[in-house]
Amino acid sequence: MPARSNATAKATPALAHFQTYLKQNSVPHTWNVDDNGHDSTSWRNNLYHFAQYLFR
């Protein structure tokens, strides 16, 4: 799974550090931070992307 970073600056420092650790250690991951929080838009979008990954 390719690393995808679109808003690292908006993440908390601990999460940004974790993402940096994953990149430095070549751990395949998807990193996606959006402005929606835990509302229905966020859940819908993230579920869609997760399902695309899961069922490819």
C-alpha cells in the first residue's frame, strides 16, 4: 500500500512522528488526514477508500 500524505502538518505531533517513523523504516502504509473529524462525510470517504484497498 503506497504512502499517501496530504496534510501531515494538521496531524498531532505524535501521529506525525509515527508517520515519519513508518516512512524512515520503509513500512508500507496509507496516511490520510482530512478536515472532517469523525462525521459522516469522513466515515463515508474513508470506508470507500478502505473497501477499494480491501477488495482489489
